[in-house]
Amino acid sequence: MAHSNSYKTSSTKAHQSSNVSPLHHSGSTTMIGGSVEYQIDHRLYQLYENLRACNPSVLIMVNALNVEIRQHPALGPVITTCGDLECFITAITEYEEEAGL
């Protein structure tokens, strides 16, 4: 299957925390570090929707999403914290709104 860069993308920004265990809150209400941006394309959106349909645990879902993100670094950083996951879901929601899904 050929991949095309012509898919509609959406992005969102959030702050990335440092030295935080995977998928755990930092314990602080302020996130420290640089900006995190996720570029959602059709392929990543479909993976997200397929995973949701299977209703896996959050950890399994994040691991599967991270496989795709690692293969396509332009999509954004791997999801390692709850804040990253929230930012990713916000990007998904924005993609759905922009695409009229």
C-alpha cells in the first residue's frame, strides 16, 4: 500500500514534562519543557479508531500508537505521559472536527 502525504492533517500543541514515568501525571499542574505537537493524518486516525473499536487497555493502545509514531517521526513524539496522551486525544478531536467526522 502506498502512503501519500496528501492526507488532511491537524495539529495541537502542549507542554511536555520531563523525567516522568510512562503514562503517569507529573504531580504538578504546570508542565515543564518544550512544546509537543501531534500531526494527525488519515493513517494514524484510522489506527486510533480501529484500536478504539477493539477496546484494549490504555497501555496496549498507547504502545500500538507509539509503534506508528516511531515509524513516522513527523507525526510527533511518542506518548509517554498522561499529558502526552491528552494532547494526542485533543489532536484527534481537532482532526475529527476539521474533517467533519
